[in-house]
Amino acid sequence: MNRKLQLLQGDITHQETDAIVNAANESLLGGGGVDGAIHRAAGSDLLAECRTLGGCPTGQARITKGYKLPARFVIHTVGPIYSGGKRGEAELLASCYRNSLALAIENKIRTISFPSISTGIYGYPIAEASRIALKEIAGALETFDEVRVICFSAKDLKVYQDAREELNL
């Protein structure tokens, strides 16, 4: 088991990592769930910076400062809305993780915390999403000092722990 990869239950807005990842919508202007919580915790300066970015397509990522968050940066990525899995959702979700990790590397980020992207209101089945997330993270793990996946509930954490075991990470 790789100690660089941490699976934790908690609030992503409290993570003291170089960056946290925001499961954003395409406007990047805030929303519900993780996105709303990050915007509220970071303060109005985050929204002001996001307004300058012109949005973000699904599967892509953008970086901003962290403002009032403990994290110095927020990497915003837009996960796919799940509609049965036949519209390229798996590739788009994998792309969210790959592009977020690439932005982190480009910005010399050593520690990063991810939420479970697309598994809330976007409806992605968490068992499948967790395997995609962990495979993509594992592919870049050697570049980081620590990568955390922050699950909001104990139930979600268990799904990620099971996926980790299944993937032998």
C-alpha cells in the first residue's frame, strides 16, 4: 500500500495541502456541494478570479489562488454528468483527474486533495468513479509527496477503500 495516497473522511475546505481540487460546474462561478463549500470558504476573491477565466469545459481544469482556504491553490475541474455511461463519461472523468494532476505538476504542487468528482449531484456511480479516480492518481503518484482523496461520508470512504484494495494500490 502506497503511503503517499491517503483516503480520508472529512471536509475538503479544511485540507492543509498545497492545492485542493474543486468539482466545479462549467461556469466556475460556484454552485452546490463541494463547489459551493469551496467558494464560501475561500471568500469573494475566488469568485472574482474565476470570473476572469471564462469557464471550463467538462474534463478540463483551471487553477486559481486559494484565498481564505488553508490550501494555496484551487484546481477547478468539471466532471461529467452521468447519463448511463454511454456518452464518454468514463473518459471525461479520467480526464478531470489527469488534467488536474498535470496542472498541479506544472505549478510545482507537492500535496493535493481531491473530492470524489461527479458522484454528487452529477450522479456518477461512486464505485466506478472511485476506480477511475484511483487509477489516474496512481499513475502520477510518484510526482507528489502526498495525494489525498477526501470523502464526505464514511460510506463513500468505504467505497474508495474497497476500490483501493481491488486495484492493489
